Amino acid sequence: MKSVLIEVSGTVQGLGFRPFVYNLAVENSVSGFVRNTGDGVQIIVQGTKSAVDSFIKKLQKSEFDAKYSIKKIPCRQYNNFKILRSKKNEILSEFPHDLALCGECKKELFSENNRRCLHPFINCVKCGPRFSIIKKLPYDRKNTSMSEFVMCKECRQEYKDPSNRRFHAQPNSCRKCGPQLSLFSSGKKLISQKDKALSGAVKLLKKGKILAVKSIGGYHLCCDAFNEKAVRKLRERKLRPSKPFAIMSDLQTAESLCHISKYERAELLSSRAPIVLLKKRKSKKYESVFNALAPDNSSLGIMMPYAPLHHLLIKAMPALVMTSGNKSDEPICIDEKEAFGNLSQIADFFLTHNRKIENRLDDSIVRFLPDSCEKIMTRRSRGYVPAPVKTKIKKDIFAAGGDLKNNFCFIRKGNAYLSQFTGDLEENANLKFYDESINKMKSFLDINPKKAACDAHPGYHSSRYIESRFKNVNFVHHHYAHMASVMAEHDLNGNILGFIFDGSGYGEDGNIWGGEVILYSKKQFMRVAHFDYFRLPGGDICQKENWRTAVSLLHKYGLTDKLPGHLKKYKYKTIIKMSENEVNAPLTSSVGRVFDAVAALTGIKEISSFEAEAAVALETAAESCKISKHYGYNIKNGVINMKPLFTELLKDIEFSLPASHISAKFHNTIADIIAAAAKQGGRKYKTRKIVLGGGVFQNIYLLNAVIKKLLFFGFKIYYNRQIPMNDGGICLGQAYLEA
Ligand code: ZN
Ligand code: ZN
Ligand code: FE
């Protein structure tokens, strides 16, 4: 006889790991048990030596992404093999994220004689909705929105049978007993139900209609991606002139549209099924389609169908626009009341169903470095939430995040539970969503931390929210939080030099920071260099009117006589006056705004209709130009002076050099500034560790150029991988600094 204890770590929750172990045990005639512990899964197996060895071998060869630590233990009395229920303080280890439809269920979905053929809510223990339907923990059917549906006899049998792959699949259902589809007109008139609703919806999509479709984490607005008229109609109705739309398609269509590396393909097909930003192919055939979907952008966001309903739609339509079903910047709609209320001016029809969405979730967005497995995350939501990020933070704490792209987080026993994306808290509706989500997460985690952290910005809604609810609040400066979030993720110590570049954050001196070089040493942050301050005439409006920032920067460096002709149509003289008089023109060191200014000067983007539009267009322009030259700059007394940069750049404009050339040179300049400052700072502060943080680094052309240069000089580079490097990630930094 042999008896072993196996400790399992890794992402195995909600993936049918325990039933798999159970079946393996039965197959190999071993006894013992499997159970969740707070941190992972514990297995004890006992039997003849060959049976136990064979069990272990098969376990290690299984498809689960897990680590197994195995040790021999004394034999005890076990009559059979059991799946033990989790104890109350262990229920958090069963707090699963939503999973895309698995291969086996997909096969059944399209098998004519299967009783779940064309059932839009098919799932098993390896796939299906999870977090989106959970009302409270433990994760049991009665605590999900599936509690309203009574399983039929056959479904119940499967659910109870440990050898069935629907054993304890909480959302289990079939055509007879599961949720149902309904198709409505925008006037809330019921048109058809079940299969007819589906076929009706497909017909409407083929006709170029816009549909609101209830998905996993909320409604999508949906139309034929290849029907430009429909896409433009959706743009008009959604008041979204140029912000890219993500699409959903099968892999084959995705491959005909975009270049897909093996890493990107694996990500697309993963059970998390995020939107992956992929490089468009150069294609005459798709040029106008691309222009309608994502203008001035070399990438297109594509995701694979993840809900069975999506598979049914994509079977009939090669590609669908699938954009969040919300009113401009508000939260994604999750129920019929919200959808009919907010989307009836946009959607012609509603394809909906009667399974309630408990937790609102947008689609997550990721992007890869070219031909690399290196991935960055732009939005962390469906598929990732509520999976925690492991940290070494010791205290339990709440961190409020930032205002612009909010994710908040709770730290519980070193696990950082980041919330789903809750959007821009300037919007009242988002603030309500924020409050709801905080309360829900608090009850899921059964946690009530006494300590909290938030941004130091006195005007942030998130900061005010937290002040009114916590006595013990730590106000953390925005850019230190960005840096700390990287440090928390990678568990960094010692002296570290950080480059934190973003759009805006409240700085220690009250100015708007956004181009900071920060030293971390002896548990202290110190800004050691920054981009030269310039004015933002009109304040926030500069985020849209890039030309204003351009004029302001030229004025600062005495270059307004070189203002390019195409910017003279604006009231540039007023801007010069505002800059001179320092009226309503706050100071900033924002690199994000410098990108805006260059986009305006080159004529690439004078006015933006959404955040980062100018930077994305500039990046797209740079990609088509393969030069390594850069403009001049100087760094003196900790100030990065851009006068040489703008002087030379204006000369290039005067000589009518192509915008792509200027853009590439500009990107290279920013990369060179970082390399130069890293070399100086690295020597002075005795460090080889470089942190890159802030939304500016979501620019892959820039990130790639910076990494190449820094690696060349032998630096170690760290940036956010598991969480967004934009403001969505600062909550983790806030928590890290408080604890
Ligand atoms: Zn499945
Ligand atoms: Zn059933
Ligand atoms: Fe930021």
C-alpha cells in the first residue's frame, strides 16, 4: 500500500478539476479524497503502489495548468474516493471566472441528435457562465441566477453523476429546462421566441439591422461587420464617430483579416476569450471595411464567440460588430429594463433571454508585442475577474483606484481581487455601478477592511467616495501608485527607477503630472526627473483639442512663428494669450499630451473624439516607417527639455517629410530619452531595475523600442502584465503602498 498527499496550485477552479480527479481515482482504483483548501486543491490517494503511481502520472499529464507537490504520508483507512465539500472559510477558492464554451459542448451544440442541439445555454463543468451569474458564495446553483430554472430529470441525473462531465456543473440546463431566447422590436413588442428568435435575429442581421444581444456580462450592440452601411449607422446612433469597434468572428475569418501569431491565436481560443488587438492585414478587399470598423488604427480588436449563443450567430454570419451595449460612456446594460431604456434609440431589435446577469462585465482587452508571448492588458474584466493576483501584501485593505478608467481592489490574505472595469467615474451611472460592485465584492469576499487607500487628487470621485466611508485613508500620489502596482505585481525590492508616462494625474506639487522619472529607494519615492512643464490652455479640453497643446508647446519654446499652416484655422492667438497670461492654463508634464501635440502638428489628428485617439493614430503612422533616427532633447537638473525636439520636428514639417517619418522619429525620441535617463539614473542610484508604467506604454511601437534600447544597455525591465498598465492598474499600487 502507498499513500500520498498532493498539493495543487494553479488555475483549476471552476474548470472541472475535482470531478476529473474523482474519475481518475475511480479508474485507477485508489481511495482517498479531493478537496479545496483556501489556496488550492488538496488530494490524498491511497492504493497499491502501481495504482497510485499511475494516478499521479495521469494527473501530471492532464490538461490543467497546475503545479503538483507530492509527498508520501502514512496510510489511513479510506473506503472509497470522495469529493469533499469546502468548509466555510474555504469557499473563496471556488470563486470562478466566466469560461468560454468548451470543445465538447460546441460539438454537442451542432449535433443534430443531441438533446442540447442548438441550445443557446449549453455548458458543462469546464465551461459556461460563472462570476456573471453568482449572487453569493459558495458557488452553488441555488446561489446563482440559474436557481430560477428547475433541472429536468435528465439534467438532474447528469448533475448528480460524478462520472458525467456535467457533474455539479451549476448552470447545467437543456432545451427543455433551461433559459429561453426572445426577440423583441425596439418598441418592446415580442416578435418570437426560442429557435425562431434566433433565426429571426440572424435574418435581421443579414438585412443590416442593429441588434442588442444579451451576452454573458451584459448586452452587446451587434451588426454585420462586413456591412459598412450598418456599421456607419451604428456609429451615428451611438454617437461614436471614430472609436474602434471590436468584432466577433470565427478563427478563419479573423485570420483573413489580421495577422495572428501563435500566442495571439492561443489567447483568442483560450477559455478567457478576451478581445485581442490584432494587426490588420494589408488588403485592398478589406480596406473600406477596416476604415468603418477601426479608422486610423493598424489594429483591429477581435474576439472569438464565447457564449453558445455567439456560436449560433457566428455560424450564420462570418463576423459581427460586438460593442458594449451602453449609452456612450455608461455601464454596459445587463437587464431588459436598462436595455430597452438606454438602447432603444440605437438598436432596431433586441435578442434577449431570461437568465439574469448578476455581475456586469465588459469584455477584456489584451494586446501582444510583435511576434512575442509578451502580453499587456488594456482592460481587465470578463474571464479574468474575480481571479486574484497573488501579491505579498500582508494587510487586508481596500483600494479605490482612479477616476478615469476604474478598477478597484480588495486585498485579502495577500490575494488582490481586482474588480471588473467600472469605467469613468465622472459619469453618475458609473459611480452607482462602482458603489454596487464594491458592496458585492465585499460580501463575496466576506471582508470589511478597516484601511483604505485612494488617489491624492482632491477632485476624484473615488477619493471622495472612500473618505466618506473609511476613517483610515491613505492618499497615494497617482504616479507613485502606477509604479507601486508594477512593484507589487513583480515583488520588486531595492533601488528601482521608474518611468511613469500617462495622460494626467495629480502631482505632488499640485501640477498635472504625466512624464515622471521616479526613484524608489529605502521605501521612499522621489521624483528625480520629469518632462518640462508646459501649459494646457483651457485645461481638460486639451485632451480633445490636440491643436491647443501644440500651440502651447510651440509658444513655450518660442516657435509660434513656425506654426504649421493647417493649424492656423484655429483660434491659436487666443491660446498664445492664455499661455502668456497663465489664465485657465494649468501646468503639466504629461507625455500623453505631448503625443497629442505631435499628432496635431503633423496633421494626423488635430481633434480627438475619444481618449488616446491621437496617440493611437500616431503609433499607426510610425509603424509604416522603419527608421531609427530620433530628434534632439536635453536633460538638465532633472528636467527633460523638448526645445530641440520641436525645433527639429518643425523643420521636418517645413520640408514636407511624411507624417509617418516624423511620427517614427518622435517615438524613437521618447525611447531615447528613457534610455538616456536610465543610463544616468542607473549609474547615480546604483540600479539596473527599470519600471515602465502608465497608459503611454500601451503604445506597442514605443514599448518595443524602449525595451530594445534598455535591454541593449543591460537593464531589467518590469511592467504590468496581469493588470492594466493604464489607470485600471493603480488600485494595486495604492494597496501596496498602504500595507
Ligand atoms: Zn463545456
Ligand atoms: Zn434539462
Ligand atoms: Fe495614470
